[in-house]
Amino acid sequence: MTAACRSAPARARGWLLNGTGLLAALVVAFPLYWMVLSALKPRAALEAGDALPYTTEPSLDAFVRVLSVEGFGRYFVNSLVVALAVVGLSTLCAFLAAVALTRFRFRLRTTLLVTVLVAQMVPVEALTIPLFFLLRNLGGAVPALGLNHLGSLILVHTAFSIPFAIWMLRGFVGAVPQELEEAAAIDGAGSFRFVARILFPLVAPGVVACGIFSFISTWNDFLFAQTFIISASENQTLPIAVLGFFRPDENDWGGIMAGSVLMTVPVLIFFIAVQRHLVAGLAGAVKG
Amino acid sequence: MASSTLTPPPAAARARRTGSARPGRRGIARWAVPLAPAVLLLIMFVAGPIVWSVWAAFTNAALTGAAAANTEFVGFENFQNLLADPAVWNATVLTLIFLFGSAIVGQNLLGLALALLMQRRNRVTRAFVSTVVVGAWVLPETVTAFTWAAFLGREGSLNTALAALGLPPQNWMYAAPIFAVILANIWKGTAFSMMVYSAALQEVPPDLKESARVDGASGVQTLRHVTLPLIRRSILTNLILITLQTLQVFTLIYIMTGGGPGTRSETLPVLMYEQAFDFGHLGYGTAIALVLLAVAGLVSAVYVRALRAEGSV
């Protein structure tokens, strides 16, 4: 009897807290909902200042408008090429470095680990000016890696993705028991075969999470794309293309929102696919 | 994780003390070769640019004109100008307001509140809330900026809601630009704090809270005297990391307000970009960047010291 009396207010409190949580989530989700809604509203309704939280005649006009803009497909492909190249390169470099930093003990090891940790915290935005010069000079030697080429974005984002990826993978590689390597060595597997056949599959969840993280930060980048791709509009990436719809006083909100939705979809797909790994990996990385 | 903390076999322990598992040239190659690509990229694109910034901040480097072809060393001139420039002071104050409002108060407290709220809630609620909040975090910064510009603009949804309450509509990016970008940054960044605190709260032993409650402590008292002291490490970590993230926010502000109207939301990163790439004053822009780098360096030094004191590195 007493138990039932106690649990009634407790249950009410539970419902209240659940309700508050869901309400908070709805508030957070509202701008996202508004984005999709504005992308689907007919242009006339948007321009008339239609503020209804729903639309009775959804239209794909805005998406058609965005997709028919000259080169939108090309910008999409550019963004994808850069992001995928960065994922491949940065994950490979970081995985190799993480293995070296966890499997071998050498004098520089701690120094390197601290360097990686510090490098991860450098505000990269503050390096835009020197990077601009570096890439201009690099372009003199190897045009494909210089300003106005996708190579410049790939290089810079690869470098900036590496510290966090090393830091995150270090935990995953460290969790693989040393005994496994010894057992593999007894069975006749060399170091390379051990790393490729045994270690890599074991840390695959970490590798995937790292890859997703690099993908998202590269895909989302605006500043470097804006600064390094100056005159070669055929090499622009998606954020700059969508910015084209954003003009003071005569914004095409439907177009902006449709472009935003298209830009968000790949990120959300990747994110939902590995959300649990990402959060767990991030928590691990933060806790060191 | 547990296996890596096992006592190493004696041979390995001995090798560890001498500093190298396998001495000799082949031993060096074993760790140096896999490290090389990562280290080279970091030297070229992180260390190099930082060193260059230190040099360039003392020159009159420019994008165009005579100084572009013939860059000269000007000593502390850029920094003297910096101190005398009202735009820099304005940007510093705005950066601090932005940092304080959006990170230290907004994201931090909201993240903690959400993490506390989500403790021991049912799985569906937790999954839904964390997906939505973290979803806002992974969204491209440009998209966040567009969405909030639409929301806070003259025809935006906020004004519609205010009109329904009988309040006059206004363009919030003109009326209160710094608050507009603070709001957007809280919305975007709270997920990070929430994740840090959720992870930390999982480590708080439930019996401690239970016994506090048995002793008659209220919810608030338990939070203040049991939970918060236990997670103070995570609070410090979180404050440091979000400070570093917030100091460099550029895209959100640049797209939403462009630093304006006038200079009313022009934080240091926006001022840096404008000086360097719109006005071509690279030396001056780099001096501003160097200030940002120095502040970030100071903050991360505190962090690394704290981590090293715990033996995490």
C-alpha cells in the first residue's frame, strides 16, 4: 500500500521530466522543421509573408530552382570529392600514427601526444591568412594543390582532421590487448599483416567514427572554401553555392532553405548511421 | 580498456624504462615511418602557419600595393595600432560577450540541465532528445546561420509569434545583433556540453545520491553538494573546450550579420577576416589572429596541465 502511495507522485514526476525533455527537443527541432517547411512552401506564399506553421500545397519548385542553377550538381560533387578524400587520407594517416603512438615506446612519444592534443585545440580559423600564402606558394610548385583547386581544401582539412582522429583512435588501438600481437607473431604473422588483418578490423568502429567526424567537419566548411577558391567558380563547394541565394533585401528564402536541406541530407544520413559510435568516441576522447 | 591497464610482462617493462621497445635503426623506422605522414602534415599546415603568423604580425605584409611586393619588418607597429584601434577594443568586448553569453552561460548551463534531465529517463525520450540536440550540432554552420537568419528576420517566425502577443515586429539581427548570434550559437553548440555532462553523470555512483536523499537532502542540495563536486573535472574540461570552440566562431556571425550593423556584432575572427581579405592588411589581420592564437594557447596550456597532472597523457 505504502509503496503504491509513494510511486504515484514519483511516476507523475517521471512523466513531467520526460515531458520537459521532449518539449526541449521540440523547441530545438523547430528551426529545422521551419527550414524544411520553407523549402516546401510555394514561393508566392513565402513572399507574401505566410507564417502558417504548415502548408496545404507543398511544392518542389524551390528544389527545382536550386538544382537548375548552373553548376549546382558540380558543387555537390566538389563537396563530396573533397570530403571523401579527406576521410580516406586523414583516417589512414591518423590510424598509422595512433598505432605508432600506442604500440611503441620511444622517447618522443609523450611529447608527440601532447603536441597532438595541443594541435587539436588550435583555433584553425586564426590560421586562414598564413594558409592562404602557403597554398599560393604551393600552387606555384604543384598547381593542383594550390589556391582555386580542390587539392588545397583536401590538404588543409586532412591536416586539421588528423589530431582529433589520432586522439580518438589512440583509445581504440590501446584497448586491443598486446597479447593478441604476440599470439599473431607466434602464428607467423608479420607486423604488417597483424595491423592490416587483426588490428584494423578490431578498431573499425573507431575508424568509422573518425571518418564521419572528418566528413562532417569538411563538408560543413565555409571559411576555407570561401578564402582559398577565389576565382575558379567551377571548383566551389556547396556552402558557397547556397550563399548565392542569400542576398540582402531580396533573399530567395525558398531557394536558400531548399539548398540547406540538400546540404544537410548527407550529413544527417552519416550522422544517424553512426550516432552511437560518434557520441561514445567523443566522450572517450574528451575524457582522455 | 581494462586490458591495456594490465601489468605488462617484465621484459616489456624493462624495455619501457630504457625508452625504446626495440633499439636500433630498424626500431626507429618501426614507429617513425607510420608517424611520418601525420607529423609532416601537422608541421606544414599547423606549426608552419603559427610560426609564420608570429613573423608576419611584425611586418607590413599586404595583399596588394607596394607592401605586397616589398614586405618590411615594422616591429611592434601592428600591435601599437591594435591597442589604439577602437575597432579592436569593440571586437574584444563583443568576443567576450559572445563567449560568455553563448558558451560559458548558454551552452554550459543548458547542456548540464539537459544532461541532468535525461538521466534515468526512458530510452525513447533519451534517444529522441539526443538525436535532435546532436543533430543541431552536426548541421553545417552555414545552414544554422540561414535558418536563424530566417527565424529572427523581419518576416521571421519570431516576429509572427510576437505579433500574436501584440508586440511590434522588428529585425532582430538589426535590433540586437549580438544576441541574435549568441542565440544561434547556443542552439548549435549545446549538444557538445550535453554529451560531456551525460558521460560524466554516468560515472557518479547512484548510492551516493541515494544516501544523500536518505539523509534528507533535497534535489537541489544533492546536486550542489554531491553531483557537481564529483563532476567538477568534466565541468573544467567542458568550459575549456567550449571556450576554444567559441573563440573561433566565424561562419555563423559572418553569414547572419556580417559583423554588422556597423560593427555591432564584429567579433575578433570577423574583424581579422575583414582586415586581411577585404582591406588587404595582412600584417594587421595576422596580429589580430596572433592575439586569438595566444589566448587559445593559454587556455589549452591550462587544459594540458590539468590532464598531465592526472596522468592521462
